[in-house]
Amino acid sequence: MPVPEGPAPEGGDALVVLSRVDKHFGSLHVLRAVDLTVHRGEVVVVIGPSGSGKSTLCRAINRLETIDGGEIRFDGRPLPAEGRELARLRADVGMVFQSFDLFAHKTVLDNVTLGQIKVRGKDRKSAGARARELLGRVGVAAQADKYPAQLSGGQQQRVAIARALAMDPKVMLFDEPTSALDPEMINEVLEVMRHLARDGMTMVVVTHEMGFARSAAHQVVFMADGRIVEQAAPEDFFGNPRSDRARDFLSKILHH
Amino acid sequence: MFDFLEGYDLLGAFWVTVQLTFWSALGSLLWGTLLAAMRVGPVPLMRGFASAYVGIVRNIPLTVIIVFTSLGLFQTLGISLGADRFTTINFRLAVLGLTAYTSAFVCEALRSGINTVPLGQVEAARALGLSFPQTLRLIVLPQAFRSVVGPLANVLIALTKNTTVAAAIGVAEAALLMREMIENEAQLILISAIFAFGFLCLTLPTGLLLGRLARKAAVKR
């Protein structure tokens, strides 16, 4: 059984706290009284069948989805509802999307400098230097002057990670970051994420990659039908799932 | 064969047409963009205003708008737009009327362009902490403009031809001169052909140039 890398987060202070969060899409109850605490430096991997609410949960943390009930606190304060305060929160929360969503009309470099310049108020030169450093770290430094459409999916997703990191976020949210990738590109993205986890970045990762959950997570959260059904260290969850729902899910994805 | 042209300032008249087109195009691009921004913005009052504006202005004949600028704004309300010579006043009133009218079409073209920008682009921008105006200005509008260069070229060509309506309030552009020449000379068909050719010289290059630009500017996804 692989042991999670990086420092154990036990006892660390809470960075993201969800308490009794509820969310409906019309008549569909997508989040049902969800409680979740993410500590500083902790990697939480959220897994579960499609439609279980895990993406919604992830998107609610930077308020791309509003919630109907309960409370989400970030860094000790409730999420602001809108305006400048909300923009400031989002700048501190990095987000990586399933479909990359790089700005299509801007070069790779401009994608990574934009937030630094327009939100953080950095000058072009230092933003560019930081962007090149990050692009190097995710292994796409040579693509800096290309446009997103000229890159492979894996390269685009790594640029998207660099774009989020450029804001020096306190937490990184990954919403199924490898689900839109060709199989041979999944590992290059996961490798970047493993590095981040090892460097102590706080991460919430929604994924179907069980190998990543085993090797990088401190906590695995299993969701089904809008509820958190099980929450455990990866070796406990994968070795000895307690709920029928989780056992059923694991048997379907691990033995084929 | 062309001696009847003597004594008429054909180039001068078309130059006024070009100026009318240029200033109205600039004005309606700005005002139309602002209207489009209001239509997609989060403020209900602005959304309502912009959609009412487009709905009303788009459906009023341009002649009515142009005549209103002269009879309503200038002669009744005394608005002369900072000019004191009649020709200048009429020119500016015509630009105002053409701008008010054309911006409704610019707004609609641009709005359809905004609809081609994937929602993910907006979410990614918001997730970085960009404000709504920043997202619009830096991410959405640049991509929207690139996808509607073609439709905007149509609007520009229509505008070029619509400037002839300014003749109704005595702006000395091409159509006014044409009317004068037709009255004075016995060359109805030839005169019409000359002016038609003049407009083709203005609009065909516009279409070709912007068509090429449209292909170049298109956002690759």
C-alpha cells in the first residue's frame, strides 16, 4: 500500500470548512448537508459516481456555484456573496477545469501573466518572469509563445495549472482535471499534481484517477447522491471500505 | 459625353459621404459595444434599458430618426451640438442620427458574438479574480469581436449606403448632389450609374478587406 507523500496534515488549521451545505438544481438535490474540512497542506481527493455532486462541491468552494443552505468558510471567514470581496477570494483560490479553458485569444505566456497583472497588480516584467518559471515547472516552457489551440490537451492542462499557480493561491481546486485528456496525457498532468502535493499545496481534487487518490491523497472523500458517504485515509478507504455504496463503486472501477 | 459633370464637385460630395460614414461608424461601434455590455451585464436596469433601446431604435425608419434630429433636436430644442454654421450643425446631427440607429445593429451583431464565447472562458476569468468589467473587456469582448467581423462588415456597408438619408436634412453628401444633378441635367441613367459606381468604390473594398480580416482574426479553439 503506497503511503501518501508530504507532511501529514493532522492537527493543521482548517482552511476550507463546509458545514451543512445544501444545493438544488431545480428539483434535483445535488448537495445534501455536506460537511467537509480541508486543512492547510492537506490533499483531499473527492471520488464518486457521475452525478454524485462532487464537481458542484468543488465549484461551490470558489462560488462558481452558489449554495442554498449551510455555510462555507475560507481562511476563517464566510465566502463573500459578490463584488470585489468575492473577486479577492477567487484570486486566492486556484481552479483547474476539466476542459482547461485557457483564454483562446491569448498566448500561453499571456494566459499565465494576465491574472498577475490585472488582479495582483504586478508589472509586466516580473509577471513574465514568474510565468516562465511556472511554465518551466510544469514542463511547457518551450510553448510560451504559442496559442492554446496549438498545444496538446495535456500541455494545455499543465498551462492551466501554471495559470492558477501564478496567483499564489492558498488552495488549488481541480475539477476532473484529466477527464478530457487522451490516456497517454493523463500521467503528465497527474505528475505535476503529485509534485504540487509534495510541495505542501492544499488541494481539493475531484477525479476518477484512483491511482492518484491512493498515492497523493491524505483524505479520500467518497460521494454519492449528494452526500459524503465515506471519508477516510486512502489506505483505509481502498483497503477496507465501510459502506456498501463505496464497496459497490470500487468493485465496478477497480476490477475490469 | 461627360461634359455635364463640369461645375459639380463630385469628389467633394463623396468625401462628405466618407466622413459621415467614418464618424458614424466610430460612434456606433463605441455606443453599440456599450449597449451590448449593458445587455449581458448583471444590472437589471441597464439590461432593460439596452434591450428597450435596441427594440425601439431598430424598428424606426432611419429617415424618421434623421429628420427628428433636425426638426426635433435642433429646431425645437435648439440643440446644435456645439456648431454655429448650418452645414456643420446638419452634418453633426446626421452623424448623431446614424450613430443612434446603427449602434442598435452593432449591439445585436456583437451580442451574437458574445454568445459564441464558451462559458468556460468566463468561469476561468472569474476564477482568477477578474471583475465582471475586466472579464468582459479582456476575455469576452476581444473574442466576440473576432467572431463578428463579418457581420460588422455588413453593418458598415449598410451604414455607408444609409448615409444617403442625410440628404433629407440637407447634408451635402453624394445623394444630395445626385438629386441636384438629375434635376439640372438630362442624363438620368448616366448620373445614377456614376453614383452607383461611386458607392461600389466605397463598399466593395470594405467588404473584401474585412472579409480577409475576419478569416485572420477568427479565434482557433
